[in-house]
Amino acid sequence: MNTERANYISFLRCVAILLITNSHINHLYPASISQLATGGAMGNALFFMLSGYGLALSKKSINIRFLPWYKRRVARIYPSLTLATLFIVFIPKKAWLDWTIFDYIYHLIWPTHAWFISALMIFYIVSFFLLKKQNHNLFIPAILALVIPYLIFYFTIVDLSHYSIEGAGYFKWLFYLQTMLFGAYLAHREDLLNKNSFLLNGITLILLILLYYSFLLLIDRGYGSKFQFLTHILMFAIIYFFLKLSYSKFVSGQLMNLKYFGTIVSLIASLTLEMYLLQGTVYSLAFLKTILFPLNIIVFFTILLALSFILNKIAHFITSKLIHA
């Protein structure tokens, strides 16, 4: 992967994990501005899009059978997941006293306590066999085909009395699989990322985000919840323009080459999985509530980054052994 490609992907991965993490720390903001703890859905969509994008880029140069390919995905994710589960769930709750074989399977294999990972491991399978066809034009029909189960679930199972499409359950998996396939498609259409100026793309992205949050505000006030699927449609445009911006020379070539900025962003990008797994434990630390805002958020991110770095290094050592086993 060339430097500029690594730069813009790292930039977006950093944006994604910061958005997701920020959406979970509303209790660290003063009540009057707790609405600033947002961005989780946007961050999730960016993550899945980038997952598909990265898989498609690597598939261009690596032709490999499914099982070795999938093993590499497992070896990257599961050491961190297992270690996090061990220290967050297993030991604190003395799980050895009452866990059954099904509990071990649930927490350590699938679906796990992290919905993102359980979805990703299924999406990998779908993505691999589409990538195997070596025809990027298949991704758009696949995305459109998923509209059928999406609409069936939307009008029969989803509670449309309030904003619910990002809640617990498997419905949102359909949308995030679509965003992952969308990312794989964009990896083959770099011509679409070069269109328009940085300024125009930036203004467009801001307007899309404002429209997205305006619609969420209307739903929150009791209007238009039956049309909340429009937020998912908007999200496709938002992640597309996020990618266009990060792909630009300004971000990938200039901004990311600033010494300290690029280093910090790249560090955070390399720790996204671990930050995702550990953030719930860190933001639950009681003493954070006793620290004044915004220092409490600075302390939170400092602890999260430090623990994520340690977990990443241990997991990386295990991963290297598994891959070369």
C-alpha cells in the first residue's frame, strides 16, 4: 500500500473510531450539551465502508483461497477480542463459576458481546465470494438486492413509532452490509473519488450532515419516524463524500504529512479495534464523573489510548504466531 493510500485510509479510520467513541460518552458532557455525544451511526458506516474498501484493494493484488484468507481475518480480530473478553467479562464476573459451553461459544467465538465483530465475520464471507468473481459491477446489484429484505424487515418488524433503525437487533446489519459492499465498489472506481474540488466536496459533506441531523431532530420531536430509512440513504452520500475528502491531496498528501498530526492520527487508526473493545469499560470508570469537563474527556481518551496500545501489542504478538502457524 502506497503512503498516500495508507494516509487517507488511516485518516478515515481515525475519524470513524472518534465518532463512535464520542457517541458513547454523553455522561461525560454537561447535561446542557450532551447532544454533542453523537456520530456513532456515521462512524459505524465509515468503518464498514472502509472494511469493504480495504478488502477490495488487497484482493486486487492477492489471489488466495477462502480458508487461508479468512484465517488472516480471524487472526487479526480474535486475539484482541479474546484478551478483552478475558479481562472485561471473564475475570471480573468470575465466569468460570457459571459459564456453560454455550456461554464460551457466545463470548469467545460468535456472536460475542461486540455486535460489530459478529456482523463483520459474516460480512467477510459475503464479500470474499463477491470479490472472487473479480467483477466490481456485481456490487451494485448486490446492494440493490439487499433492499428487498431491508424493506420487508422495515415494514414488518421495525418499530416506526420512534427512531429505531440503529437500535439493538439484526435489522441494521442489512444496511451495514450494503455500506461494506459500497466500499468494495468504490475501491474499483477511484475515478469517482477524483471528481470536484476539495472545497466543493467539503461544503457538500457539511450540507449532507446538517440535513441528516435535521431529520434526526424532526424524528426526535415526533415527526417523520416512518421515513427514518431516509437517514440510511443519506448516509451513503455522507460516507462517499467523507472518502472523497480524505482521498484528496490536501488530506492524504499535506495534512497527514504534518509531523505530529499524521503520527497521532495513524496511531489512533492502528488501535481502532482495541478502542472499540475497551471503550465501554473505560467510560464506565466512576472517577471520570468527578473530573470537570472537558478535562474528563481528555483523561478518558488518554486512558483508552494507553490500554488500547497495550492490548494491541499483546494481540499483535499472538496474531503473528497464528498467521505463521
